[in-house]
Amino acid sequence: MAKIACSGCGDLKVVPAGKTEVLCHPCRRTRKQKSCEVCGTDFTTYRLGYDACGQECGKVLASRRHPNPNYGKPKTSRPCEGCGEDFIPNRETRPQKCCSRECGVKVRPPRARKEPELKVIEINEVACAECGDPTIYVGVPKKYCSDECSKTVHNRRALKRILNKYHSNPAYRDEVLARAHARRADKLGLGSAKVVLSHLIERDEKVCGICSALVVDTTGPMKPSIDHIIPLSRGGEHSMTNVQLSHYRCNLSKNNKLESEMAA
């Protein structure tokens, strides 16, 4: 908001920002004083094209500017189509046919009642894409006979996506295994540290801690695995200090033995 001086009297007025010129109310009134075209009285107005001082003069001025061609003509009577009696219509532009609303209701033709359309429903039968049982549907085609079959297919697809991600992404696979091992150790109260297989391979330089051979295969019985030096079942801790890299077959053969027991 800003204060600007009125261009008519000079008084300061508060106006919205951006305005460069303003007129106060008295100045606007003095600029729009007119003389009534009907009675000649001076009056003030804010309306453009308003040349009458009041309602009565306005009606007279409107009748002068827009004369009614039927004004002053005698109205002719006509018979009512409902009761047959003569009556004088109220308007000439669209003559009335009836003398009253009641007669109009009698003459008006009854409204045609729309008959309801009979919809043809097509019932189809298809075999369930999961179990093969026949299923009936109306409208949108169905692929499965029940929610159980639909959930079975959905779960199978979700499992397939997870397995594809598991097998194609070694980092994701190591992370999943690390979380699983950490959960198991946490349930046993032996720590909840995450031991990632890729970090263990890098630390042990791809050397099996049981047979001292290189771990080079990624699949099969010679693939890398995490071996607990002191097994969890015998109170070993699940941490990087208690694990070593080993072949999967070597890990299975060791089972829950200690190194001293294997040497014996």
C-alpha cells in the first residue's frame, strides 16, 4: 500500500501499490454530475450512460428510447383452448392459449414416458490361467478363478524378481546373507554385527582358512562362504574377528568343529 495525493483536491489517499493517479470520492462525484433528461434535475451518478435522476424518470426515458409498438393498442380477446371462454391475453408477443394454469394443464399433452432399455448382459466362460478351472465373468475378462490363484501368481512373480536380483547382483546377495547371519547371531545373543562376504574375501585375499587353497569359483561346492572359527552353536561371536573365508564344501565338512578337533 502507498499514499498518493488526489489529482483533484490534493488530499493524501491510501491506494494499492502500482497506482500513479487517484481521485477521492468527492472529486469523482463532482466530475460525474449530470442533468436528468426527463425533469432537468441535477444529480450525481457513478454509472456510465445513466441519464435519469430516479426510477420514475428512468422508466419514462426507457419508454422513449425503446418504444413498445403495441403500447396503447386495444387488446383483443380470444377463446380459451381449455374451457372455451373468451379471455384477454396478458402478453402479445407470445399469445396465451389458455385463461388459467388449470386450463393449461388440461390442454398440455401428457409427457411421453421413456421406456427403460433392456441391457443385454453377455456371460462368458474361460479357463483359469493358474489352475485351469472354468470361471465365469461378465464384462471385463478374468484371468483367474479366485483371489487365491491371483495371489499365487503374484507371489511367484515377486519371488522370481527377487531371485533374479539375488543371483544377478553379488553385492545385493552379500548384503542379504549378512543380514540373515546377523539376525541368527542376534537371536542366539552372540552379537549382531554384519559380516559381508565381499569384505571377507578382500581381507583374506581369496584364501580358504580351512584348506589354505584359493577360492576362485563363484558357484558350486567350491564357492566362497563365511566360516565361524568358533561356531555359533559353541558360543562363538558373530564378528569379523571370529570369521574366515572358506570353500562351501570345506565349511560343510568342518560343521561345528574347532580347528584342534579337525586336526585330530
